[in-house]
Amino acid sequence: MLTISQVSERTGLSPYTLRYYEKVGVLKEPKRKEGGARSYSESEVSFIQCLNGLKRLGMSLEEITEFFRDGCVMEKIQQGEDLAKLSPSLNKRTEILTKHLAELEAKKKELETIMALTREKLAMYDALAKGAAEEKNGSGARE
Amino acid sequence: MLTISQVSERTGLSPYTLRYYEKVGVLKEPKRKEGGARSYSESEVSFIQCLNGLKRLGMSLEEITEFFRDGCVMEKIQQGEDLAKLSPSLNKRTEILTKHLAELEAKKKELETIMALTREKLAMYDALAKGAAEEKNGSGARE
DNA sequence: GCTTGACTTCGAGCCGGCTCTAACCTTTAA
DNA sequence: TTAAAGGTTAGAGCCGGCTCGAAGTCAAGC
């Protein structure tokens, strides 16, 4: 059993963040020692690592909470749990990931649009700046 | 001369937002009427429209403030101001836009990375879900 | 017995970009 | 004359995701 700062070291999340995640419901409350200190198991650590994986996908804490509503499925599978029984959870997960991917795609389109606009504007200022430089040099080749 | 709500209608920014922009320094203080009410000119409206253009590029208020430190150059040009005199402003603007574009490109790369990761994870869950469905159907073709 | 260090809690603060409330003031029309 | 429709200000609240401060508790070592 691990303390919060040991879990912090092994997951890269600060104790602050771990407690915060607990508060907002993305992590469930761990057992406590007599003194009241949190006491985490190995499987809780791997759950958090799994969670970190989803954060890397840019998912919000809300999405992640929803994703994990049935616990850490990958672990259950590794423990040899019946695949058929997990089917609804798996379906929900592919659904959430599909939706997330669609959001990312939308974001990318949006980003490409504003990049195109930025390039346009940049080209305009660039052309003006060049014109200004020429005028300064007195060359004034055109006209 | 226009009131704040007239400017709001013509620019799509709420009076709240206009006052907020003034407070954080992206808009400069307009003239006041006797009563103390803000009184905007047409050129202030076109400045704000220009500002909206930059917002559409995803620029932060801080970047926009910096961009407009020398006023609305496009307008000065239209008013026939000497292009050579504006050269430093124009150079600064192309510089800011170039930097902004680089940031957008970085963001896009990042986004592409997490999209690839998401697709991977999705493929995995998808495969598992299919496997679970097969097991449920009793077919169990393999093994 | 006392200090030290790690834990606990609650609540506040931070970021950026608004958005709104409250209390007040001004102009205009009935 | 007074009420409604605008305007003004300072300051608070909101979002998500932390991050921290203060004050308290607890176990271990000197």
C-alpha cells in the first residue's frame, strides 16, 4: 500500500492533483490508514496511468470520468475476466473515443481555416512591408 | 458619434466586452459626452472590426494589443499616409503574424499527434469489442 | 516531551476572456 | 415630476484544471 506522495512520484500527478481528481470524481476514494491518510494499491496506480493515457489524448476530466464509469477494463481483461461480460463497457468506450476523435477532427479543420486566414493576412502585410521598403530606398521601380 | 450599444450592434461585441477591452488596454479610451457616456467615432468602429479579424485568427488579446500598438495601419494607408513612414509598424506586424502562424503550426502538429494516438486506442477497443461480440454469439470461430 | 515531516481539510487564488450585479447617474418623454 | 431607458463604476462570478496556504492531526525519532 502506497502513500499519496509515492503515487504522485509514480504517476507524475501532484498530491494536489490527486486529491483534486478525487474531489471532482475522476478518481474514487482510496482506503485510509488508521490516521486517516490515503492508502493506494498497485491497481489504483495502474488505473491512474491509464487515466494519464487518456489525458494525453486531450480528453477532458468529464470525458475521462464517463469513460471509466465501469472501472479499468484493460485490467479486468488481463485478469482473465470474461470478455462477453465486458461488451457493453467496451462499446461505450469505442463510442466515447469515436466522439472524441470527431471533436479533434473538427478542431483541426477550424485550425486549418484560421491558418489559411493568417497566411492571407501575413501575405498582405508582407507585400505592404516590401512596398514600403522600396519606397524608402528611393528606387520606386514601378511607375 | 456613436454610443456603446450602437458600437456593440455594429461590431458584435457586447458593451461588457467593449468596456473590458478598454480596461485591459486593447482598446483605447474613447471620448466622452457631457454626461460621461462613451462616444465612439466611425474610425473606432473600423478599428474594432479590424480587431475582430485578428480574433478570428485565434490571436490572444495580448498579441492583438501588441499588434495594434501603432494604431490601425490599414486605415492610415487608405488615408494616403506615406508608406515609408509606416515601414517599422508593417515589419512588426509581419513579425507578429509569422510568430502566430508558427504557434498555430505547432498546435496543429500536437493535434495530429494526439489524433493518431486516439485512433490507435480506438482501434484497440474496437477490436476488443468485436471479440467480445463474437464470444457472446457463441460462434468462437477461432480455437 | 517535543520536534519534524508527512499527511489531512477547507477554502482561496490563478489563468484568459468574458459576463454580470448592484448601485448610482443622466437624458428624455408623458 | 417622475419614471423608464439608457449610460456609468467597482467588483464578483464563471469555466476547467489545477495550485497553494493555513491550520490541524498523526507517527516516529531524539
